Amino acid sequence: MKVSDIEDSSAGVTSKSLENNFNIIEKFVQKVKPYCGIGSLVVILLAYHGFLIAAGIHNYQKAAPLIYITLFLWLCFLLNILVSTEKFQSVYDDVAHKLDELSKQKRFVPLGLKIAFIIGLLAFTIVDSLKDMSRLSGFFAYIFYILFMFVFSNNRVKINWSVVSSALIMHYCVALIILKWSTGQWFFQQVAQLIVGFLEFAQVGAKFVFGFIAGPPNICDLAPVFIFTSLQTLIYFSAVVALMFYFGIIQVVLKKSTWFMKVLIGTTPVESVNAWACTFLGMTEAPLMIAPYFEKCTDSEIFAVVTSGFACVAGTVFAAYVALGACPIYLLTASLLSAPMSLACSKIMFPETEETKIKAS
């Protein structure tokens, strides 16, 4: 018997086992369905929220992840109801039509407002750094790289400064929210703690499977083995992302979130989807979402895809650095800031000179 035959037989046994389990679950649902009306659903929801309140009172730290997930699901549910109303759809259509007309007009007024806003941000940065002028070194590096990219641009005349300025403003505002605003900093710290707690499940599983090799005792400075600790975190996170991608969760999140980047910055759908996906999936997995559209992409769009890939802090890399002891809040900040800045850099180095063939859908 060949090895391939053994693999095929094992795969067949696994698929049959899964199919039998799904059939059992489906039969159970069909039997219980007549007894599960609105009243039963209300009772289940009340019992769940009662348990959630009791858990929060007893130990808020342990119940916090479940509370945040529940609040997020309620927010998505309410937003879905709001979006599905006719009044919201009419307002949305009017706003989208006006934005489309504005994008077709000359951009002198919007660009002037953006330049004034950028000057205001620069003035705030200088005033905020008066007590420690060494902090302005990063600001001068910021200016240097923009000038450097402008000098070596593929076509300096065709640079769309409206798109570039929008990306720079978005990049700066996100940095201010995370690093300067106490509420924003607290929020992202909570998110970072949730991510770290989620990734720590991999370490618990690794210790259960590999024993003291993954978590050696604190004697003779015995360090854990990388392949049994950090690498297991990568495998765990990649498996979760693949599972969410299979069930369509990643696609829905990206479709809703890229709309903001497309409206606020003005980039094409392919560029927006790839830049936002790179912050979660990385430079190898994110382009797979837009692979069917590569034949229709312009050279500038391809360059933006590559730039976003090299600029991102992928989820697997995030997990690896956290497993090695890096600060998660800084990694999360860098991951979020990479999306708009990569688009700004790509539109300076390789501006759009063709008509895009891919429209938003």
C-alpha cells in the first residue's frame, strides 16, 4: 500500500466523521426548532446577560473579554438594523452621490483645506515638542522621506496630492488618538491585552502537549525552545485566521472597513482592501483576496499592493513578537499606521496615470 493511499483513506475517514457529526447536529436542530420560538430566545438571552452581569461583578478581569465581545455583537446587530432602514439608505445614497460628484470636480478647495489642516497638525507638533526638541528628529525624518520619494518619483507631475494628503492626515490622526489621547490609549491597551490573552491560549496548549520543553522550570537559566513556544503561536494564529476566512468573517470585516479608507483617502477598492487586509493577514495572504482582479489592475495599483505588503506588521509576525516579549500596544499602533502611510508612499513613488478598470462593488 502506498503512502498516498493511506493519506486518502485517513482523509476519507475524517470527512465521513465530520459529515456524521454535522448530520447529528442538523437532526437535533430540526427536532428542537418547533419548540424554540421568540419566547425561548428571549429567555436564553436574559439568562445569558444575567450570567454576564454576575460574572462581571464576581471577577471583572476574567469576564472582560466576554463582555467586550457581547458589546461588539450588540453594536453590529444595532448597526445592521440601522443600515437596513429606508431612511438611512436614502441619506447614504445622497451622501455617496455628493461625494462622487465632488471627486469628479477639481480638488483645489478640498486640497487647500487639507493643506491647512496639515499645517495645523505640524504647528501642534512643534508646540508640543518645545520642552524636548529632540522629539522633532522623527518629524524631520518624516519630511526627508517625503522629499526623497518625491525626487525619485516615477512621474512627479501626476502625483495626486489630494490622495497623499488624505493618507498623511489619516496616519497622523490615528497616531494622535493612540499615543496622545488618554481614552484612545486606554482603548487600544484593552484591545492589546485581549490579543495577548487570545495568543496565550497557544502557550497553554503547547505546555499541555510538549510539557516542560515549552515551559521549563526556572533553574540554571533554562530558556524555552523557540520551535515549541513562539512557532506554536504562529501555527495557532494562522489556523484561526484560516478558519475565519473559510467562514467568510474576514471578508465581511474587510468589506465594511475598507469603505472608510476608500472614502477618506480616495484610493481604489483594490488598494484599500489590500492595505487594510495586510494589517491582519500579512503580505502573502492579503493579495489572495484580490487575486481575481490582478489582470485588471494598473501598474500603480500593483505597486500599492506590494508597498502595503512590505509595510505591514502581519498578524503572525505580531503574534511572534508578542511571544518573544515585545510591547503589544506599540506593535498594534505600527500595524494600524502602516495601512494609510503605505498608500501615501506608493502614490508618491508611483502615481496613477491610467484609468482604473475596477469599480467599487
